[in-house]
Amino acid sequence: MGTVPAPLALPVDLRHPRLARGSRSLRFWALAAGALVLAGVAASLVAANVVADDRASNSQLAFENSSREVASTLKLAIQHEQDLVVSAATFMAANPHGSQAQFLAWSSSERALARYPELQGIGFVVIVPAARLPAFIARLTAGRPAGTAPYSVLPAGKRPFYCLGAVGISRIALSASVGLDFCASNTTTLTARDTGLGSYYPVSVGFTTWLGIDTPVYRGGATPSTLQARRRQFVGWLGEAIDPGVILRRALEGHPGIEVSMRYARGASTVVFASDKASHRDASTTIDLRNGWKVTVAGPLPAGGMLGEWSVPLLAIGLSALSLLLGLLLFVLATGRARALQLVEEKTRQLGHQALHDGLTGLPNRALVLDRAEQLLARNRRHPDRVAAALYVDLDGFKTVNDTYGHAAGDRVLTVVGRRLQEGLREHDTVGRLGGDEFVVLLESGAQEASPATVAARLIDELREPIALAGGERSVAISASIGIALGQRETADELLRDADFALYEAKALGKDRYAVFEHRMQAAAQGRAELEADLGKALELDEFFLLYQPIFDLTSQDVLGIEALIRWRHPTRGIVEPDAFIPIAEESGLISAIGRWVLREACRQLAVWQAGGETIGVSVNVSAYQLDRDGLVDDVEQAISESGVDPGSLTLEITETALMHDVDAAARRLAQLKALGVRLAIDDFGTGYSSLAYLRQFPVDALKIDRSFISNLATSSDAAAIIHALVQLGKTLSIETLAEGIEDHDQLRELQREQCDQGQGFLFARPLDANAIEAFLAETRQSPSLDALSRS
Ligand code: C2E
Ligand code: CA
Ligand code: CA
């Protein structure tokens, strides 16, 4: 006992393992998106904080950079001043008694006032003891225009010595008559003489306060190393007045909002200058310029970027918004993906359905039918009291319907048949389509239920109902043959195969009926398989031969021709009739080679007879398979040329159904054959569905009225009517008519009365071998006429 097979599942790879149900996955992705947004907002705040910190340190850095820039501008300015002072001091050291004119020459060569915008005045101050003051004033004022105010020392008063400017230039108009005593209020000047170090101090002139810079000048230029030497060699001070505002303003250019202060501290002297106050003093930095100078820069921290102080909150908001968007995006993409997966699932289901169902009828296809059959057998093993059955249903003449009315009509017929089969069965029975016009029904029946044979008979009945084609004007009648296999089988394949054997039997028995499988059918099928194997060797082994059946003129009683009929001398089976092997030869394709052999052999034999004085022709049967192949025309041409017979003495017999296969292709092929000069006859005429319209397309010479009408003449008035119509059709189209299978005198008389042109049948002669034909032909030449024959 086999195990119960699992129901046929979708192919595993078609199924997506992560297919989620729509709503569940939607909730999941909504949660995921929400989490992403929250995480994003948190991250945004942290990021904004970091950026704020970073920005703060950046702006602190920027501020320090500005401060350093400001300080170094100041330092440079101070260095400039010192350079000027040193230059002037060197000049004065070399010329301690230089005149005002000499000093002016030096200052203009230095372009001092032009190059030093902060410079207000520069001059040389000497110590004038009280005793030498009048001489000093005299020399100083010598050459001054008359009327100039008299020179006076400021502050006035008698002091042991005065420190008075000897030469100098000034940007501001200082009264030349005022001698400012630099030592009167200020001790640093003398201290500078003793230390050799310069001094710095604020100098107030009016409302403005300047920076005074003094540097002692010693004879020879260099600063002597001892105090005595410094006092001995001291010649005076070089002094400068500087407007620090100019330096500060220049240093602050490009650094708005910043305030700066310069502080000089050396020894006791401390000077501080400051720019305007800054609006904010968020930060300040002090830079040591060395040599006693310190610069302090203060001001607001520079705000970063275009957004200024709003940038950080805006950044936080922006990043949060971005996370929200990302969350939305995730949601949309993920649910979009879920939707895509859903689509995939649907498509997969669809494909799965397509993989297991027939596209036209929607019925289970072969794969699913086999699976259901396995299940049927498995169930039947557990319930042996019930009968399992497979019904193999095949439509009779479906191909003709398809060829005659087109594929749309064929599809329509198949669809209706599928529906009728389904409607004729119970829910749990299976109806499937194996392809083409082959259907399968699987069913089980208990003792109380209709037997499979009864079901088959009912289905055949229902299928006989005409099927209306599209438009409803035309309808086609179709019948079906059914093969039935009952009971247990090892496999589903076996069950269906046996049903197919039974179908073959039902067809062979005349179609439109059912047959139940019996073992002998399998034996027959096996016989057919063996026959096919033997057939492959038959040509080589020269096992075929031809019989010939004479064809008579029904009026003149002359033998007009002979139909060649093939036989197979099988090594063990004896003589095999063509009906037993021609279909197999057609299925296997062997018919081409066999047909070629028949054509050559028939023509060869005809040539022999014609050479012997006979005036007959020969008829050769051509199968539908041969007609469909290009080789036929060549084969016919070769047989004619090889034998040398007149093409007009060769008639090719083609069955009506073979022509109706594909009417246009058949018409083309017939035209090709006709062009060779051969005669054409339509065999088994009246059984197909050809109409007058089709017939006109075929260049045929004769219609061979099917044997069934002749044999039915006595019993069926329809047969007589059809024969009458066919003969009249032939006359209308000027095509000869030939009645085959004439077995008795009544049939012959009736055909003569209908004025059928020719006849063939056992009444005249059975198919005979070549020798017998020669004897027959010799005999008929001397023997009584057909009339005598028919009268006897
Ligand atoms: P068919 O072309 O219709 O040939 C006529 C058949 O009717 C022959 O059967 C012949 O023996 C038989 N017959 C002739 N007169 C009578 C009669 O009075 N009564 C009855 N009952 N039968 C009669 P056969 O020779 O068995 O051939 C059967 C079929 O095999 C042929 O039918 C033809 O379709 C096919 N066939 C025969 N030879 C060839 C061949 O060489 N090539 C092809 N493709 N098919 C062939
Ligand atoms: Ca024939
Ligand atoms: Ca025939």
C-alpha cells in the first residue's frame, strides 16, 4: 500500500517565504516608521547640541583669530614707529647739533608724515641748563620774521634745567613760540637718559591724548653700558607723538564690533589706549606683544553662518523634519514593498493556477489531473468498496471543425465541452483537459451510484447536443468517444494509459461510443508498438507488395484503370492489411518512404503493362501526411520519369478529409501535382464536410463516392439521395464520379441508373496481384460485358 500523496502544491520557489498579510505588515511598518521618527528627532537634538558646541568653539576660535589679527596689526604699527624712532635717533646721534633744516631734510627723505599717518610730531629734545636757556632761545628763534611772538617755556618758571625741543616737525600747528618743558611734569624723561630705555607716556594736547614715545640718544648711536657713560654721552631724546586712534582704527578695519585696548607697562610707566566700546563683550583676549605692550581685544562672538543665532534651533527643526520625512518614506516604501509582495503573492497564486490549469477552459491540466488521479487511487486503497474510474474523452472529428470553421470556433467547442462535462458530473469529480480535444474525468462510485459506464453514456449523450458558434447563427454537431479504466492501478499514469487504450478501442469500433478497458486492448496496443518496430525494417526487407483492383467504365464496361493497394507480408503475422499499418506508418512518419515505394512500384508495373499493349492507367493512394510534405511532388515526378509512363495515366487518390485539413495548402499542393500532368481523384468522397465552394478550388478529375453509401443503398433512402446528389455534383463540375465497393447487382444497377461514370468492387474483381491482373485483363477482353456480368 502506498502512502497518501500530498495534494499537489504550488511549486515551492514560486512562493515568497516572507509574504506577510497586508494589514499585519502595515501595522509593523507604521511602528517601525514611528520609531525611526522618534530616533531621528532625538538624534537631531543631540546633533544640534553638538553643532552648537562646535559652533561656539568655532566662533571662539574665530574671535581669537580676529583678536590676533588686530593685535598683530597693532604690533606692526608699533614696530613701524620704533623703526622711525630708531632712524631718527641714529640721525640725531650723528648730528647732535643739527639744524632744523637738516632735520627737515631727514624727515622728508624718510617721508615720515606720509608713511606714518598716526605720527603727529617727531623732534629732538635736549637738556638746556638754565644758564644756557637764553643762548638756546636765541639760536632757535634766529631768522624768524619780525613780529613773531616771543619764545616762552611752558610751564613758566625758573628751574635748574629745561628739556626743550631743539628740532622737529609736526602735523599739527604747534605754536613755534611755546617751548614745552618735557621734564617739568615728568621724571621718566631723565630716567630714560639713565637707563637707556625708551619711555612711553600719554601726551595730552587740547582734548586729545596722544602717545608719547621717547628714546634717549647717545653720542655714537649705541647705548653705553654704564650709567656714567650714558650720562656723559647723552645728547638728547628723540620724541614722537602718535595718535593711537589711527593705529587702533586701522587695526580694527574688517573686525566690526570689536573693541581693542593697548596697554604699555614698563617700570613705572603705564599707558592705555582704547578704541570705542564694543556693543557686546562676550569674549576678550589679551595678547602680549612683548617689550611691554599688551593688547586686549573684546567683543561679541562672531555668529556663524547665514542663520546666525537661529541656526542651531533651525538645525534641530530641520533634522527632525528630515527624520519625519524619512519615517514617512520608510513607511511608504515598506508598505509599498508589502503591497508589492502582496502583488507577488497574487501573481504567484495566479501563476500557480496557470501552472496547474488549462488556459482555455480553466480546467485542471495534465499535471493536476495526474495528481488528482494519485489521490483518487490512494483514497480507493482505503475504500476498496468504491470503484475508481478514469474516463478518457476524445472528440470525434474535432480537427475537421477546427479546420472548417477556424480556431475560434474550435476554442468555443472545447470550452462548451469542458462546461458540459463539468455540469454532467458531481462537485467532487474531476474534469481536466490534457490538451487538444482530449479530456479526462476522474470519479468514484459506490454500489448505489451510477456506474462509470452509465456516466460515460450520459456524457456522450450530452456532448451530442449541437454547439452554437459565436454569433449564434451557426452550430456544429460533434460526438465524443470515451475510454474507461476501472479499479486499482499502481500509478495514475497506468490508470490514464489504460483509459487511453480503451479510447482507442472505442474509436476503432466506430467512435461516438465508450469502451471499457480490457487486457486484450493492452495486448493490441503492444501489438501496435511491435508492428511499428517491424514497419521500420519492412522496406529494407522488401516485405511490401501491391495488389491491384480494376476500375470499370459503368457504361462501356471497359477496364479503365487499376487501383494499387498495398500489402505487407509480415514475417510472423502473415499478410497485413493497410488499415492495420498505414495509420502507424503515418504516426511514425514512415509513410513518406513507403508512399515513395508505392508510387515507383505502381508506375513501374504500369509501364510494364502499357509496354504489353494495355491502355489502362493506375491509381495510387496518397495519405494526408504525404500531402502535407513538400517531398510528394518530387516523388511523383521521379516515379513518372523513372518509369517513363505518361503522367496522364497516373491518378493520385487523396481522401476528402486530407484535403479539408488545410484547404488553401491542399489547393496549392494539388495545383503543383496537376502541373505534372497527373490526374487527381478525391477518395472517400461524401464523408467529409467539403462544400461546392471548396471543391471548385481543387483541380480534380474524379470523385470516388465513399463505399459506405453504396453498401447502405439497399437499406437507406438517404444513401440513394446522397449518391444522386454527388453524381449530379460531378456532372455540374464536369468531374467524373466513381462508385467504390460495389458488391452486388442491385447496387450496380442503381449506380448505372444514376449515371455514375465508373465503378469498382468485389462484384467485378477483388484486389489481385500483378499476375492475376494480367490474366484478368486477358479474360475480360474475351469475356461477356459488364451487362452480362450484372445480369448473371
Ligand atoms: P481505399 O482507398 O478506399 O481502398 C478501397 C478499399 O476498399 C480497399 O481496402 C479495398 O480492398 C476495399 N474494397 C474494394 N472493393 C470492395 C468491396 O466491394 N467491398 C468491400 N468491403 N471492400 C472493398 P484495402 O486494400 O484494405 O485498403 C484500405 C485502405 O488503405 C484504402 O482505402 C486506402 O485508404 C488505404 N491504402 C491502401 N493502399 C494504400 C497505399 O498504397 N497508400 C496509402 N496511403 N493508403 C493505402
Ligand atoms: Ca483509394
Ligand atoms: Ca475509398
